Amino acid sequence: MANFLMTDRSSLSRFIVRLSCLCLGLFAVLGCGSSTYEERLDATKERNAYFHRLNERLQNRWMSGMAPNTPSSGLAGVSMRIPNGFQLLLEPTLPPAGDGPAPEPEPDGRNYFGDVELGLPGLLGAWTAGKEGEIRLMLLGNHERFRYGDDRGLGKPEEFYMDLEARLQQLFQVQLPDGDAGQPGTSNVRYRKPLPAVPKFSVARSYTVVEFVPAEGAVPFRAMLFELPNNRIYAAALLITPVDLPSDIRENVLLALETLIVSPEAPLPQAPGATPGAGGAPNRADL
């Protein structure tokens, strides 16, 4: 009888130990599941806050090549959400086509800033902001060089960045050193800038940036150039501002650049004799 009681007590002890281990394991699993749920909930809140900030500060997506009967008609493949407060500057329309040579477009007023002729290549879209239009945002690309080739003396597509930087150096009367190893915040050098800095909810974009500050006696404004290539397509954004750049404008433009999309597809060459701005169907922007 004593042996039976000892055996029964031993079995009960083992059962209690096993039950305790099972409870501990169950609590650990439940605790882990609770932690995972809270992490997912926090991530969802963070994602919603990010897109709320986009919708609060940016306009609907603008796409290149959509304006009919203009020199850039059909030059699709670049799109971006423009910051609030910026107004689109209209591209001049083409004159009616006749029986003679293809008509030349009117001078593009978007390529002037005040009394200064910017003369920038590959202008796709331009916006103005500020009480007196003292802020300008521009999107540019080498698309027309694929479309029109050498017929207009536009230069080679692969030389677009070189030509754009050369014109800006001429305007600001500065000389950029070679390479892109400069430090952010340093003027008149190239440096690399990833946007967004932490790519949680948007695809990472690696920009080459130049902060142009004019030499004494040059133009009365400054500019920030953001270059973003994709395969053979070279696109760029240019922000022109007074010498004292408002911090909110800078922040909103950097946020907008997190939405810039550059399709790698090059426009088809225009057929000989076709009206400028009417050749080929627009390429689909990868949205």
C-alpha cells in the first residue's frame, strides 16, 4: 500500500511538472503572437501615416506627354506627384501644319525665369509657386533626343546630363568638379542622395544631386538639380528658388521626389516628314 501511494505521488508530481511546462510554453506562444500583432499594427499605422502625408502635401500624379498638339506630345514615361501650391505652366501649342516644312513651335516661356533665359534642354513640364512666381519646379529628360534624333541638333541622348549640367554651370558661372563624392549641403558639387532615406513604403531612388549657388554677379537665384536615370532614359528635376530657400518648399519637393517614376522605355523615332509632337504613340508609363 505504501509503495502504491509513493508511485501515485510520483506520477502526480511528473504530471504537475509537465502541465507547468505546457502552460509556460503556451504563455510564451501567446506572448509572441501578441508581440507580432502589435508590430503589424504599428507598421500599418506608420504606412497609413506616410500615405496620408503624401496626400496632404502633394497633388495627383502628373504624367509627361499628355498635352495634345505640343512639342512634347507623346513623350511619355515620366510622372510625379507635384507639391501643393505649384501651378502648371502651359506648354506652347504647335501652329497648324501646312503643305510646306514642318512648323517650328513658339518660344517656350517656361524656359525663362524672370528676365533670364534658362535655355535648358529636354523640358517636359514646369510649375511655378510663390506670391510672385519666384519658385520654379521643372522636369526634364532626354526623350526628345530619341524622338527627333539629330534632325534638330538636340544632341545625343547619352549626353543629356552633360549638356544640362554645362548649361547650368554657364548660368551660375561655376565649375563642377568631377565625380559625385561631395557631401550633402555642399554647393556646386555632385553628391548622392537616396530618397526616401528609409524605403519602407516606397521604392528607393538614388539621385545625383547638385546644389547650384551662383557666383558673384551671376543670376539672382539658386537651384537644386536631381538626376535619376533608368536604363537609357535620363530624367531630372530642377528646383529654382530665391537665394534663401524656404524650408517647407524644400521638404515638400523632396517628398515629391519620392514619387518620381521614370520608365526605361525610349520614345520611338519620328517618321520623316511627320508633324513635330505627333509621331508615334506615347509609351506607357510604368505606374
